[in-house]
Amino acid sequence: MHAFEFMRPADPATAVATAAQAKTAQQGADIRYVAGGTTLIDLMKLNVETPSRLVDINRLPLDKIEATPDGGLKIGATVRNSDLAHHAAVQRDYAVLSQAILNGASAQLRNMATTAGNLLQRTRCAYFRDTAMPCNKREPGTGCPAITGSNRTLAILGTSEQCIATNPSDMCVAMAALEATIHVQGAKGLRAVPIGSFHLLPGNTPHRETVLEPGDLITHVTLPPPVSGSQQVYLKLRDRASYEFALASAAVVVTIAGGRVTRARIAMGGVGTKPWRSPQAESALVGQPANQATFRRAAEAALRGARAQSENGFKIELAKRCLTHALYMAATA
Ligand SMILES: Cc1cc2nc3c(=O)[nH]c(=O)nc-3n(C[C@H](O)[C@H](O)[C@H](O)COP(=O)(O)OP(=O)(O)OC[C@H]3O[C@@H](n4cnc5c(N)ncnc54)[C@H](O)[C@@H]3O)c2cc1C
Ligand code: SF4
């Protein structure tokens, strides 16, 4: 690994002022925050990330889970994934989030991984992680070998001619279904970004993955008040039962009354270039009888725009079955 400077600020303002000197907050950043290090240090060992300065945020006061005045939840940026998944309020009111986190990585990794780090984890595309290969995301303009190469695990929704990399997070999929908001402290002040606007589609700029600018520090994430009577399920399908990323996953938060779906929030993982909320599936559900035919129609709607590559066509049917079954599980819970 290359040499780098290390600093450990005691307050967010100092951290932001330091990181604001970076030339970018995206791929190629010369200054990076480090939290659990489970993404960043990994990529530094591979020379995919080569920051000259690391700003350790583990001493900042960002590690609390608290109720918000409106009845929602505030989750600090450095709250560990394991603490979040096992928190009583999360298990009771936001079960889909707890389930999603516990379906990811391993117990050891979850003990290190943080809320903000998970939001910013990078794709597992093998070409991105191999500096001997071209990759538009790592080195803009060099090409995308995945499109004609190994793409079995890559995305079928939100892809472009420049990049088809999957967003690998489980936590973000649940947060998309829960309509989380990400709070950022930057060089120009504070701002709040809905999770649906936080990650960017690859388009012609796959090296830009989020709306973050140099210096931007995620301070916390908020969840709106829980929806009473909602059923929540996270279903993840993968090659093996643990320590593996999703081939397809579904986060569903639905309310059913009198045999009909009255409210639905649906997001999918393993299939999109960003955590994939599906308004199409939600519209296909609301007002309809809570039965298999409706669930399958919602899944068809969610995957309507899917575009397969040479090896990942199986994901279209897999994702449909995943969402259909997650809805069935929620309806019969
Ligand atoms: C073997 C393995 C298996 C895994 N399996 C899964 C899985 O199945 N599902 C899944 O969802 N995830 C999985 N992960 C990914 C894991 O969840 C992430 O690595 C972890 O969540 C990242 O959190 P971290 O705190 O370690 O981030 P770090 O590595 O510390 O940081 C990641 C990025 O976030 C930035 N950052 C961190 N905090 C902030 C902040 N507050 N503000 C701004 N920028 C910040 C850093 O600069 C860096 O760019 C796996 C990881 C490994 C290594
Ligand atoms: S899919 Fe994206 S990350 Fe993978 S090689 Fe192509 S450009 Fe790089």
C-alpha cells in the first residue's frame, strides 16, 4: 500500500475543513474520511483508492441512535452496522432495515462497518478492483470490459453504455424502502438529501457515484416515523447463504387492510446501479387485492425496463420471483 498521512480530528468542523481541500469526493479522491475501513482499506490495498491523506472520523460524536421529535429515528454516521441491526427500536419499527443489515457481510465486518461507510461502499465489479484492467469508473474513458466480459453479477437496471456495475449494499435497499434522508455537513453548511437522490446513475460519468462534494461529511441518517400496521420483509437471494452479495434482493414495506394493499414502498438490490426504488411496483400494488397475481404484476412492473448482458439475463426472472415472494412473506407474516 502507498504511504499516506493520517489525522484524527476531534470535531466535525475540523474534519470538514481538512477534507474540503480534496480535489474530488469521487473516484480518485486524494483525501478520504475513514470510518470502519472495510471498504476503503480493502481498495487501498488493491491500489484502486490511493488517498494521500486519511481523516479518521471515529472520534467524532456521530455514534448515537436517537428518537427524533417527530417520532422517527436519527442514526449517527459512525453507528456500527451490528449496533443498528440489533437496536430495539430498529427491530421493532424498522424490521426491514435490521433484516437487510444482518443479511450482509459477516458478524466481524458488521461490527466494524458504519452507517455512512455502508452508504458509500463501492461496487464489487471485478474489473473495477483490478488495476491491470480498463474501467470507466476507475479511470474515465478507458472502457467497460464487463459489457462484453464477465457480467453475471452486474446490473440490469439503470445501466449505461459506460458502466453496468451493481450497487452492492443491502442496508441502502432497506433505507430506500423506508425513505431515509441523509444529512451532510459540508464546506458550505448543512444539507439533507433524500436517499433516492443521493446515489447517481452511471450515465456518461460512472466515476461520480453520489452527490457528495469535497469536504462533505455524512453526519447522520434520519428515518421518518414508522407506519403503524406495516409489514416489512427483506429477502436476499445469493449464491451461498452467508458472506455473499445479493444477486437479487427485495425490501418491502406494505400495509394491507381488508385484503387489499393500502400502502407500498418497494426497493430492490443486486439488480440496479443504485439502490433501486420501484414506484412502478408500488403503483401496481396500491388498491389491489393482496394476492399472488397482484404481487407478480408488481414484480413485472418493477423489472419492465431491465436490460440484460451476456451472462446476467437470469437475474430478470430471479428478481421478479424475489419480489413476488417477499410480498407473499409480508402478506402472510
Ligand atoms: C468481504 C466483504 C463482504 C461484504 N458483504 C457485504 C454484503 O453482503 N452486503 C453489504 O451491504 N455490504 C457488504 N460488505 C460491505 C460492507 O458493508 C462495507 O464495507 C461497509 O459497510 C463500509 O463501512 P465502513 O465504515 O467500513 O466504511 P469505510 O471503508 O471506512 O469507508 C467507505 C467509504 O465511505 C467514506 N466515508 C465513511 N464515512 C463517511 C462519512 N461520515 N462521510 C463521508 N464519507 C464517509 C470513506 O471515505 C470511504 O470512501 C462486505 C464487505 C466485505 C469486505
Ligand atoms: S461495469 Fe463499471 S465498474 Fe465494471 S468495468 Fe465496467 S465501468 Fe468498470
